Amino acid sequence: MKRLRFLGIGSGYHSIEANTSAYIKENKTLLLIDCGETVFKKILEKNLMDGVKEVHILITHMHSDHVGSLGGFIGFCYWKYKITTNVYFKEREKIKVFLGLLGLNENESFLVLNPDAKRIESLDLEVNSKLTKHVESINTYSYILSFDKANSIFYSGDTYETNIDIITFLNNGNLVYHDTCLDDAEENVHTSLRKLCKLVPKEYRSQVYCIHIDGDNFIEEANRQGFKVATID
């Protein structure tokens, strides 16, 4: 079964767990989901680029805990490895301007690609994005990763909704990685653990991994409710 690995699982201001960022590394290919402030340092510490020939980065949204070290990592890939990074984001002009302000040149160090029905052949994978609800000021996207000969993965991004038929998705043997927090305030822009409990029946909770977590007691409480919590490598 295909699973994601993680460089961080914390919310923006829960720094002890580092910024949430998932990855797959196979067949000389690195697929990264988000590249927040702490992520490039984690990549260097793990020597994650060793043997890599292709880099693909899915961006959920442009808060700094999700793109804060994106420019540095793209520049590093190009400077040290002569790799042009494939960046996937629906809002092409925004990410292009952002990276341009950091001194990076499109079609040189990076390409911006539409993430819908996009094949990554080296991973036997098709990527699709779905607009979700997080904050009013910027758009946020979740992702579905569909592998040719394995399960699919839903990655929620930061959200206070679940924009798939989650029970059908889980019933088909797939995995969900979902933004989850202890904070249950009505105006919260993330999904509370209480809401996730209402959404996911107990028999499916072992297929749901909590990410973007907050609070010192989160892991214990999520496990008590039957959910898994993503772990940092």
C-alpha cells in the first residue's frame, strides 16, 4: 500500500512538529507536497536529494508555512543538481511572480504546471487538485494521488471542510491525510478532531492520518479516537 512520508506534521504556529510537508521518493524521483519554512533544512539534513533526477512539488496554498523555503529549495536543485523543478499549482501567475521576486527564472530553474490530470510516469501516478475552503484571502487546494497499481491518497491541505465523499473513498481501501486540530472554535479555518470524528465512522479511522496538528496532547487524543497521526521520518 502506498503511503506518504513526512518531513513535518505541525501547524503553522506549532513549530515543535515542523511545517507539514509530505513526500514520496522512488525511481530517482522526489515528489514533495508543500515546502514551508522548515522544509528545505529537513531535506538537507536527510540528504533527501541523493540519487534524485526529477523533482515535483505540489503546492496546496501560499501561506509561508507551506511555501516559505520553496525558492531556496528550487534554487538549490538547479544550482547543485542542474534539475529544473516541476511546480504544480492552479494559480500559475501567482507562483511565477512569487518565485520571480526571489530571483528564479521560469523555464530555467522551475516550470509551473497545471495539477489536474497530470501524469508523473516515474511514479505511475496521476495527480488531481480540488479547491477547498480555508481562508478568504487566498485559495487552497487538496490533492488526490491515484496510483496505477495501488491505492489512492487524498491529501486535504489546510481546510475546514472535506471536499470528497470520504466514506466511499475509504471503503475502496484508500488512505486520507487530513488537516486536524484540537481547536474547536466556530471560526477555526482548520478541521477540528471533533468534526473529523463526526465525519469518519470508527471502522474507517485507521485509514485516516492526521496532519498539520496542534497542541501537546493531540497525538494521544487522536489515537484514542481511533485515528492515526502521521510521523516524521
